[in-house]
Amino acid sequence: MNINQSAPPTLPYGQPQPAYPGYHPASYGGQPGSTVPPASYGPSYNGPVPGYQQTPPPGMSRAPPSSGVPPASTAQTPGGHATYSHFGQGDVQNGPSSTVQMQRHPGPQPFGPAPLAPVVSQPTVLQPYGPPPTSTQVTTQLAGMQISGAAAPAPPQTGLDYGPPTSGSFPNSGLYGSYPQGQAPPLNLAQGHPGTQPSQRSAPPQASSFTSPASGGPRMPSMTGPLLPGQGFGGPPVSQPNHVSSTPPQALPPGTQMTGPPGPPPSVHPSQAGYQLQQNGSFGPVRGPQPNYGSPYPGAPTFGSQPGPPQSLPPKRLDPDAIPSPIQVIEDDRNNRGSEPFVTDVRGQVPPLVTTNFLVKDQGNASPRYIRCTSYNIPCTSDVAKQAQVPLAAVIKPLARLPPEEASPYVVDHGESGPLRCNRCKAYMCPFMQFIEGGRRFQCCFCSCINDVPPQYFQHLDHTGRRVDAYDRPELSLGSYEFLATVDYCKNNKFPSPPAFIFMIDVSYNAIRSGLVRLLCEELKSLLDFLPREGGAEESAIRVGFVTYNKVLHFYNVKSSLAQPQMMVVSDVADMFVPLLDGFLVNVSESRTVITSLLDQIPEMFADTRETETVFAPVIQAGMEALKAAECAGKLFLFHTSLPIAEAPGKLKNRDDRKLINTDKEKTLFQAQTGAYQTLAKECVAQGCCVALFLFPNQYVDVATLSVVPQLTGGSVYKYACFQVENDQERFLSDLCRDVQKVVGFDAVMRVRTSTGIRAVDFFGAFYMSNTTDVELAGLDVDKTVTVEFKHDDRLNEESGALLQCALLYTSCAGQRRLRIHNLALNCCTQLADLYRNCETDTLINYMAKFAYRGVLNSPVKTVRDTLITQCAQILACYRKNCASPSSAGQLILPECMKLLPVYLNCVLKSDVLQPGAEVTTDDRAYVRQLVTSMDVAETNVFFYPRLLPLTKSPIENTTEPPAVRASEERLSNGDIYLLENGLNLFLWVGASVQQGVVQSLFNVSSFSHITSGLSVLPVLDNPLSKKVRGLIDSLRAQRSRYMKLIVVKQEDKLEMLFKHFLVEDKSLSGGASYVDFLCHMHKEIRQLLS
Amino acid sequence: MATYLEFIQQNEDQDGVRFSWNVWPSSRLEATRMVVPLACLLTPLKERLDLPPVQYEPVLCSRPTCKAILNPLCQVDFRAKLWACNFCFQRNQFPPAYTGITEVNQPAELMPQFSTIEYMIQRGAQSPLIFLYVVDTCLEEDDLQALKESLQMSLSLLPPDALVGLITFGRMVQVHELSCEGISKSYVFRGTKDLTAKQIQDMLGLSKPAMPMQQARSAQPQEHPFVSSRFLQPVHKIDMNLTDLLGELQRDPWPVTQGKRPLRSTGVALSIAVGLLEGTFPNTGARIMLFTGGPPTQGPGMVVGDELKTPIRSWHDIEKDNARFMKKATKHYEMLANRTAANGHCIDIYACALDQTGLLEMKCCTNVTGGHMVMGDSFNTSLFKQTFQRIFSKDFNGNFRMAFGATLEVKTSRELKIAGTIGPCVSLNVKGPCVSENELGVGGTSQWKICGLDPTTTLGIYFEVVNQHNAPIPQGGRGAIQFVTQYQHSSTQRRIRVTTIARNWADAQSQLKHIEAAFDQEAAAVLMARLGVFRAESEEGPDVLRWLDRQLIRLCQKFGQYNKEDSTSFRLSDSFSLYPQFMFHLRRSPFLQVFNNSPDESSYYRHHFARQDLTQSLIMIQPILYAYSFHGPPEPVLLDSGSILADRILLMDTFFQIVIYLGETIAQWRKAGYQDMPEYENFKHLLQAPLDDAQEILQARFPMPRYINTEHGGSQARFLLSKVNPSQTHNNLYAWGQETGAPILTDDVSLQVFMDHLKKLAVSSAS
């Protein structure tokens, strides 16, 4: 809410306003009065929300490139209206606070009416775009979105001027009422678009203008800023129409304009009204037009005019529907890019969104499943990069799971000579290496060093300079492949032994009482049959061992020759060692009976235990020593219940102190209590000992400290607070099974090499680094992701682009030493516009979240949040300044590719780590913090912006996943049931007035009131609805790497608070801004930067 | 009273006491001139079938500094119901229970035949015996197998309620929990880390129960021993369990690379055993039985590194100060030994290996605590098996021949003070009026602790006559000594055995003859030998020998009859005649000579020498040689090379070895197989006779001796040849080639030469 308080913007806004007024009148006719209203904008933020609603288009932004947008917008508007009215109500509720109004006028609509070229532009533009659509490309391009928001000033302040302000909300509604009408026509138009694309095309002016822009900047002026961009893109190449048609209702206007009172209500006035949001989405490198993009912007000024219309609306609030909608973007991308395989033969291609299902064909670059970049077009110089402030980062998931249709990387065996590498930079042979001198030498694509080709590797070149055998060799034709490593790549120059799994079970009182031990032992018996195997191996090469512990450790000898397992107690926890060698790590099938006997007896043996104290560090130490003694790498599975307070190394004390929150000392809550774990982790990494930690705390266990070792060794942490077998069994067992069965690479070292000019400088994830270049991973499983940040250290060459090579040396499950290589070629640019056009917001958010989450270790949370906001503002401001067509400063103009940046960033900012609610424990925060550190893009995406799926909206027969709705309370209808998931949690929200029949068929109870709140399992019922919902839940769970426990939440129930926490577009209880508010605030920040 | 010999014998039979002097010189000055100190060999628990213990408690002198026990030497006033302490002359009231006492109705302790009497104490907890096996697993497979069998066998010999525990060690030390069903549990300790008793008890989880235990103890002292430890369980409960456990015992699984010794954590294992008992059963009879098959190679108490190329220390290394681990290891084991002794437990060491096992460093464990030390080549030999079995031999009442936690207190009449003790005991540091300032052996105290003892355990106790020359003792005065031994009988009762003896004082100037006649040269030889061996532990070998020689010469000068400077005139009376010969053999014995013995062997021999009774000790000093021939019945012959004749079979008993040696002719006969011919059955019998006799010795002896059956020219004949007096060597020509005897290839002097020198020195006025 800070936003509200900051008055400054008034001035800036004010200036722009002038432009608006003019427009407004023109476009909206009646609205002209709006000029006045701007003043009203200023005051309050809350207001904006309603305002936004008016302009439905938001969602659109991404998917349909410019061209698509327009129609969309029109289409949306209707929806918008509906919601709008909704909002009106909402407003009332928010009433007092929400005097501020943000208008987001659907660009198109107003334009349509507006005769002025600029104004018109949008609507017209749309039409023109239509034509381009002719080209039936699926790729979606978005025209810039304009959001001109006029914030209604707080009633008191501008009271006089606005007279109505207080009543502002109402008047708004009134306005709205009118507005919709106004919009309606455009809508029609838009809709018409899809249908009658040709006609749209016909819209000559724009089209013409368009082409011209394409040809050169000059044309820009004619175009309305926002539209232009869109036009530029979509126009020519893209066939947006498809788009539009597909998502008629949500479609966005190419340039979505938002007129809304930005954060700073006071400043609001005219300027506010005017601010535009430009979204330039350029998806594919495909569009030629983009380059033009930059130039067209000059036209921006016109934008300014556009906002005008919104201004007319000022009294209204910013319409949430008018601001960029993640759902829309996701849907559009899905529709546009989900159908055709993504072929990786082109440098610098931006892949489809992570939320889109698509196939990848590896033709020389690594699949986006392995590597995603924040930008696929890198500035050539550090100056440009610095100016843009867009972090250059790659999110790498070296062992990512592939869908069954895609082949896993080929394994190349070069025999004793090993993989061929550049002599200087040690890069591995890859498709980008240039063979010269008839094939006798090759030039390294990374460092330009010229190397001899060893005789056994020699091959002739064809007329294009390619090796004749290029297509026979994966390393010359594919983006990802593996080499078999030679003994030189092994520790101690010895081929590794197969790895081992050690299960280390807490058997203290808590673990026994909760039933954990019994459950676990029972499960392990069968689970041991599913240890990861390599390829077609019949049985896993992995050996297993067992340890139980409380404040002493119990090792078990389960040698196959024994009739009974033997327990060996080690009480010397201060100086841990492994008491036995032979018989500790065994082959499952050989020792089956002994193991079974052991697992049967463990729960019995400790059934009467009174021991409540536990140790922790010595347990890990023991596991590590065991692996050391067995001379192998491996993974420890720790099942732990309580704060380790027993006298031993790594002993912890309860230091949980909520009072520290929001102080400079808050960071200590995220830091480890003692350095002992760091040291221990280091040893573990040296041994290739990966630690997976399952926590079952009843109270504070200091996750921050306990997770240090898992974190640094590439392990996962799972936390089941207040574990009870009945409730949490399924979740735990499912997680356990998945974690045990996961394919893991052990004792790994990852190195990212880059073309000269940039350099990997920073790494985020679950690993350890002893120097600045090598990422050491004791274990790396299929879900673990490493985010790498690059910085310039020289110039890049536009021609040759930038290359990344990620080499991962690891030991496979069967004990084979391998090298996995991923190569990716990126474009380089000298124009900022190219950079902005080739960004990926999801990846950006992934990076920024990790950056921020690491930041909290060292800086106060507030500083971290501010840094994020500042960076985001800088990015957007830079765009505005350099890429967007000149327009009124009051317009918020977002690059198409980043139009979701604000909403996502807001989600990051209000996440538990950065802005904890009262119910969030210190452990939860630490847990989430470390969890996010190794998330991939898809995971962060849904984690920060949960999916909210209506279950009862679509007909039961419809088997496909229902389209998601935006995560906001006002999207919930009390007659429906919704599923919400964020990768960790799964809620089933039941509206209070859901039909009885639905309740009956889903819960098997007669009425809403009989549903048990907090239910975690749906009854298995034989009816279509029940089957469908359960099926959907299962499929959602299958998509996530962790099992999501279902919680049934009833509307108006106390559990609903918990649920609402995940409605991230709304204001959060802990003080997190709503999307609309944040957007306003962001706008304000940008304006400040620009001025 | 007949002869002194009979008197001595009778005294030994009745009291288990042999004094060097049976008539005591009455002043300090004279006593010192006697050369051989006034001392005695005491066998505190000498088996006496005719001595049923009395079922009441002894009556003590009421003087706090005295507390002597009522004995036959006390003067009793039957009317006044008073008795006078014969040590401090305190007059004491008889306790109420003695009201019926009269001249004719005397309690046993007043009767002269009960100069030794045993009381049974009914008070106090009866704690079961405890046996804690500490087993080395770094053994060869067959060795381990044999050891396991022996251990399993021993379970059947233990009383059912005895507690047993098991600790195994190799690279790690495992303390096995015996109570558990199903999974066998053990606590494992790193073999390299020295832990304090407290740490050990914490780690074994003994400290927590200890708290309630102590409370329980104060409330119900009877209860505590039975509740506590999971590691020590009654045999009858877990013998199946333990048998299985022993059966499953595997060799230490840690790999031993080429050229290395297995890592053996003996030091830590012992430390844990000690700590375990210390925490659970302090002051309760317990044996820690260490079975080891090699030297400790790691951790505290390591004796040698694990590199095979560096051999274990030899005497040579020790002299050169080249034994780098010795001091530290010795210190470690001494610390353990003292703790063990303080807790009243004892440590046995059964070391079976071809090479040394570190007994030198570990000897204090047994020597201080009264444990056994057994050295053999392998656990798979009858030497070990029989010896081990013999530990559990029982007396006529079916009780083990072992006792625990004994405290020996010595009280003397005023003219005497206690100088010290040599034997398997440790000082309790109880200073008293009767403690001399001059120490001989372990002195400075009037009480010693003997944690483990058996009926043959014998201590040498040394006294000092403190009566001044100018304060003559009245004629007929007697000096008295009381030995009070409190101990835990193997039936777990506490008992007190009291021996009170008295000897006449005599004025050495006027009554030297008496004193001379009452000299017990056997006892004196053993007592002097103990002193010598005791000194040898801390002094250089040659110094000890010189000291012994000087003492001998002085004795001869004092008691010999000779004309000055005329060695041919030298004579010793009967009561001294054998003494020089004992000294001759003592000088050659392995107790003082380290040549040809490893440090371990020396420790082993000395250990036994310091605890055996007089007879056995004498055998050790001067082995016994029997001859079997067709010329007559078996006869003892001189331990002399001259006794080795071709037509004889010799049987030598050195205590540690039994050697049967066939003379050259006999050996040839046997080779020719005459014994198998019916017409030479007498030869067969002749061959058999020594075997039978040897068997008899083997049956009775503890530890079982090494049994050697050899013949003329056999390599093992060295055992005999090294012991006999080399009266014929390659050096004395006259003997060379003669029919009788066999020349010994040695440069050692013969008894003859030794005696000649002795005489010469004795008569010389120069010394």
C-alpha cells in the first residue's frame, strides 16, 4: 500500500494528462469529462481494481501478438463488463478505500470510435492486424499494451474538483455502464475481426501504416503507440486471427491500454489516466517486423492520446480484466505453440512457455527442458546490458525428465581417448565447432583456439564445410548428448563403484508415536524393489544400508548370510565412525530376507522408547563415512522429527523468534545456526554423498540449519508438519517413492562454458561450489535445477551469437561415469528492442526469485523487496525509454514479453519468504526458501502464480483440463467448485451455494453444510463428476514433483483464510499488494525513473 | 616339637605361612645383620579342608588404631569377660553374645588350633560373580573357532546366576547387549579413541539408570546389582543366546592389507570393559577376561604399529630406548589396572600368539589386580584350552577356586613393622603405627587389595624388626603377626580369614644358633628371589645380579664356618646348605635373565613367580629333574648336565615346561620299535612311566605347562640343556668325550665354579 501513500507522481501525471483530455473527448465522446476525472484517480489504489475490470483485455497480452490482440480485446470487453459489474460490487465492499480508480480502457474500443488516427489506431489497428493474420502463423505476437490508468484521487483531496470522488466509485459504475456500451461496439468489431479478417485487413490506413513502419520508423507516428508495436509484429507475419478466434472472449487488444490511477493516487490526475501499458510480445524470432519495432515507437505519443479515453473513465477504477492476465497469456501460448514441435535448429529461438505442452526436436540446440534463458537475444555489450537491467541467466536442468516421445540423450563412447575437447578452454566437441583445413583441424566455437583433429576422429568435409559424418555423430548434430567418461574423469583415477542408498530413520519417541517408523518400515519393504535402474538393467546396482537413531546411532548388519540382522550401536556421536563394513551396504535381492526381518523388527524394538532427544549432524556424518568406507557415492535418506538438542556436534537450540521479523536481524532466521553443517556438507560433497531430508516436526526444528546439508549436496527437503499417519501417509509415501525412484546422478561436477564475451558469474541452486566455476553436486536428480547468471566481460559478436555449453560430469545409477553436454546458441543484439522482444518472463521470475531468496540471507527482507521492485522498474523503464514509441509519460507501457512481469513479481514479493503472514512459521519460510532455490521454471511459475481451475463450469463430458481462471477471489462464484494448486498445495474450494446434486456426487453428503472442512480425500464414488474430479486431481499430482495433499475448503469456513492466501492477485492479509495496486506502484516507479 | 622342618611344615599346613626366620632376632641391628630379611610367604586362602568357616563375625579390639581380631594368643579373663589384645594390650569387653564364655566353653577363635580361622559375614549384598569376556576377533579362523568353543564351553561351567558379558574387538570395539530378543545388538566404539569412564557409561546408556540405581541402592542395597546392565546377564537366562552369539562371531571384517598387522584395539576394549564394570558393579567380584591373539596395534595402549616391517619391541630395543610405544602403552594399562583394582575387579589376560602380544605393557593389569596371565602359541592348543578350563575348577564344596576383592591387613606386635609386600596386590595406602618407613616391595601401607586370588596365591610379606638393641625383649617373649583377609568367596559370601602367628624372639648374639637353625632356606630363597625380581622390574639386570651376589656372600660370611682366606675351610650348616644352589639357579632363571627371552616372556614368567606358593616357586627357581632307567625306580637327580645319560629318560619340570628327554640309547631303542615288541614290554613301561608322571603334573598345574617330549639331539632338547647346571661344557676338557653326561655348549659358569668363587669371596676379608 505504500503506493497509495506516495504522492509524488502527481506532477508527472499531470503533465501527460493534457494529452489525454484531448483524446478522451474524441474517443469517448461523453467521457471527455474524464479530463476531470483524472484528478479523481489520484487518491486511492483500491479504486483501481474496478477500473481495471472495465478493460477486459488484459489476459490476452501474451499469446496473440499484436494482431491477435485487438480482436481479443474486443472479445474480452464483454467479459470485462460482466466482471465489471461484479467489481462494482466489490468496490462497494472495498468502498471507502477504493476511491481510486484505474481505468484500463480497452485500447481498441476507444480507438475505434476516435476518429483521430492515433486514437483510432487501436481499433483500427486491430483490423489492420487482422490482415496480417492472413499469414497463418500460430506464433502470437502482441502489440504493445497500453494501460492508461487514471487513479481517482482520494475523495477528500480532490474532492472539490471531483466532487464525485467520494461517490467516485459509484459514478464510476455509472461511467462504466456507459463505458461498456462504448466498448461494445469495439467488441463487436473485434469479434468481427476474427470472423471477417479480411475486412479488417482492409483497414487500409493502418495496414499501410503498418507496412511502412515495417519498412521504417517514420510510419510510427501514424500508429498509436501501443498498437504500433503490436502491429509491427503481428501485422505482417503473424496471423493473429487464429488466435483471436480461439480465445475470443479473452482476447486482448493489441495494445492494451490501461488507464488507471497508478499507485500514487495523488499524482494521479491527468497523467495517471494517461499512463499506458505497452506490451510488446515478440515470441518468435520469426517476426521480422520486430526490428522495426524500435522505430515505430516514436509513434508512442499517439498513445498518450489513447489513454485519453480512459481518462474519460477516470472515475472508474482500473479494471482487472484490462491488465495483463497470466491465464490469457498461458492459454494463448498453448493454443499457438502447443501443436507443433519445437525444433531447435535456429539460434536464439524463444521456446514456448513452460505451461505449454510441446514436443522438442533436438537439431543442434539443447531442449528448453534442459535450458531456458531469460533472454534469447543477448546484448552485445555490457553497456547495453547494464542499461536494460535484464538479468542474463539460464535455468539449467541437466538431467531433466523427458516425455516418452522424446529420446533421452545419446551416449557417445570415444573409447580410451575420451571425449574430444578444445585444448585451451576444454570445451567439449559440439555442433558449433568449426572444422577447417579439410577437416584436419577445428576451431573452438568458444575460445577460437585452433586444435588438431586426432587421426582417429578425422573425417572429410563436404562442400559446405560440414563433416561428412556430422549426422552420424550426436556430438556434431545434437544439442544434448552424453559421453562415456574415461578413467581420467574419475575420482582417484578409479572407476566408481555403484552408488548406495542409506536409509536413516529417527526412532525417537516422536517418530514412534506418530506411527512414522512403522509406516516407513512397511513401505521400504516394497519400495526397495524400485530403486533406480539404468536403462534396461534387470535389477538396480544400488546397494542399500540402514541406520536408525535417536541420540545414538544404530547401524544394521544385513549381510545375506546372517539369519538375523545385527544391530550395532554407536554412541560416540561426537566422533562418528562406521562400525562395520561388510554387511552394511547390501544388494537388496541378496539380502531380502534379512532386510525384511530388520524392517519388521525396527518398529517393535523401539516401540517402548522414551528417548526424545535426537542428534542430526552425526547421522549425516555417519552416512557419509559409510559411503567413504565403501568407496562409493550415494544418497542418504534421513527421516527426522525434532530439533537436534542432544549433546553432539551440530546440536541446535530453539532460536525461533517472530519478533525478528521485519528487523535487520530477520536474516538470521534464514541462516544456519552453526557453521558445522556447512563443513559437514563440504565433506559430503567431496564424497559424493547426497542427502535427502524428510522432516516430521511437531514444532520448530530449525529447517534453515537442517536443510544446509541437503541444500549443498543436491538433496531435497520434505516437511510434514504435525505428521499423522492417517492424514499424511499418502503424501509422505508418494514423495518418498518418487524421491527414491528418481534417477540421480552422483558425485557430479557441472561447468558452464560460454563464448568469449560473457561468463557465468553466479549460480543458484542446490549444490556446493569450492571455486568460482565448478558447480559441485553430490547428487543431482531429475528435478534439480541450477540457475546461472551471466555477465559480460567483453563484446559479443552479433554474427556469431553467444554459445553456452553446460557439461555435467556424473556417476550414473549403475556407477557409470558420464558426461552430459548441453549446448545452446543465443542471438546477440545491439538494439535493446531485440533484447526485450526475446525475453522469457517465467525464466526471469525464476532468476529473480532465486536471487531474492538468496538475498534474504544477507540483507533485510525489505531491502530485498525494494531491490526487486527497483530492478523490475528499471527494466521496464529502460524499455519505455528506449523501445516504446514516445507517449505520454502517464502511460504504462510494458514490453510484450514482459507484460506479466509485474504480476509475477508481485507474487514473488508477497510470497511467504519475503512477506510472511502471521500464520507462516519460521520453518515454513526457510523450507520454502530452500525449495525455490532448485525449482525449475515451470515450478516457480505455478508456485508463485497458482492455478485455479473451475470444476463445475464446463460440462462433465469435457475431459480436458478446464481453463484456469485468475487467482483472485472475485473470480470465484459461490455456485462452483474450484481446484487450486501451486505445486505444493492443492485446495478444493466449494462455494456455499453449490448445487446439492454436485455436493452429493462429489462428497457423498447431502448438503454443503455436511461437508467436512479440511477433508483430504474425496470419497471414491461411481459417478461422472466424482471420477472426473478425482481424475483431475490425480493428473495434477502427476505433473508435480511433490505430492500435493488435498484440502477441501468450504466457502466462509475458517480454512478459507488459508486458501485465500493463494489468491495472489488479491491483496494479502500480510500486506501484500493486489495486482492492480502493484501495477500502479510499478508504474509510479517507472515514471520516477523516467523523469 | 620335633625339628624345625616339621614345625615349618606344620605351620605351612595350618596357616599357609612360611617365614624366612622362625626365630626372630630381637633387635633391628641384629636383624639387618641376618642379611635375609624377616619375611614370610603368605598364602591367604590356602585350601583347608579341616577349616569350616564359623558363622559369626570376628570380635575386634576396641582401640581404633588397632582393631586386631580376637585370637588364641590373647589373654582372656573369663570371669571379667575381658580379653587383652596381644598387639596393643588394650583390654576389651567381650560382646554380649560371648556372655557364656568360660575356660571350657571357648569360642573357636580362642583355640590354638584355630590360629587360622574363617568367619562368614552375613551382612551386605550378595552379588553374583561377573565374568566379562573381552575377545579379540583379529584371529586366524581356526584360532577363533577354538576360542569360541572354549568360551561356549565355559558357559556351562559358570554358576547359573553368574553374570556374563561379552566385548569383542578388532578395529572397533563392540559391547554386546545380551538381553535382546531377535536382532542382536551391540554398542560399537572406535578403537582409536580413549574414553573416560564417564563417557563410556554415557555411551552405553548406563549413566541414566545409574541415578535411580543409586537411590535404589541406598534404599534396597540388595536389589541393585540385578537390575542394571543389559550387557551383563545371568548365564541361565542367556546362555543359548550367548552361545549363538559366540557361534556367529566373525573375524574382524575390516580388510588387512598386505604387509600390515590387523588393527587391534586392545587398549580401548579393556578400557571399555573396565568402564562398564566400574559403572555397573563397583566393588563386586568380577573378572575381565581378555583373550587376545596379537599385539594392540592402534589407539591408546598400542604396542606396535600396523606395519609388519617394524617388529615388536625386543629387550634390545628397550635397552636402546627404541620402543616408542612402550611407555605410553604401559601408562595406559597401568591407569586401567589401578582403576580396576580400585573397583575390586580383576583382569585376566589370555594371550595366544606366536609372536609377542604386548604382555610387557599389559602385565600390570594382571599383576595389580590379581588376574591370571596365560601365554600360549594358539587358542587351538590344549595348553590354552586346559588352562582356561582350569580357571573354573571347583573345590570339594563345588565352589570355584577363586575369590575376589580381598583386602589383606597385617598387624604386628610393637617390635615389628611392615616393610612391604610382593605379590599380585595393590597398596591401599593405609598408614598405621606398624608401617615401616623402609619399603621392600609394595610398602608404605598395612593394607593391600588383592582383587583376584585363588588358594595358591601367595604373597611375600616383608617385615622390619624395629626393636632397639638397647631395649631387650624379655626372655620367652614372642612377636605376633595377624593377617586379616576379607574377601568375597566364590559362593558370593563375604568372608574374613584371620591368621595369627607368633614366633620367639632371640638375641642374635647369644642365641645365634637358634636363629640359624630356624632359618627356612627355601622360604628365604623364594623371598629373596621375589625381591630380586621386583628390583629387576625397575633396575638393570646386572645390578640386580650383583645385589643378589652380594647378599649371598654376606649371608655366607655371616653364617658360614670358615677360616679367613681359606676357601677350602668353608662350610655351611644344613639349614643353609641349599641356599647358594638356589641362588645359582635363580641367577640363570628367566626371571632375572632376559637373554633368549622376549619381553613378553619375561613378564609372563615374572608374573607367575610373584604369585605362586613356595613349592611352585622353588620349582621355577630350580627345576626338578627325575630320571627313569632300568637301573631302578624313578629318582630325582641333580639338575646337572651330568645327569643326562644315554640310557636314561629324564623328566624335567620347570613349572612352565614339562620336558621328557630320552637319552641317546633309549631314543635309538624307541626308534627301532622295541617298545612294540612283546618281549620288550618293560621298555614300553619305561617309556610310559615319565609320560604318566608328566600327565599327573599337567593335570594339577595352573597354568598348564608347555609339554615337551624330546630326545637326545632333538631340537627341543634345548629346554633341558638350558636349565641344567653346565658342569660339562665344551670348555672343560676333562668332561669332553666322557661316557657320562652330555656337554652343554655354553659359556655359563657351572655350579662348581660358582661355589668356588662364592667360597673364595666369603672367606676373603676384603669384601
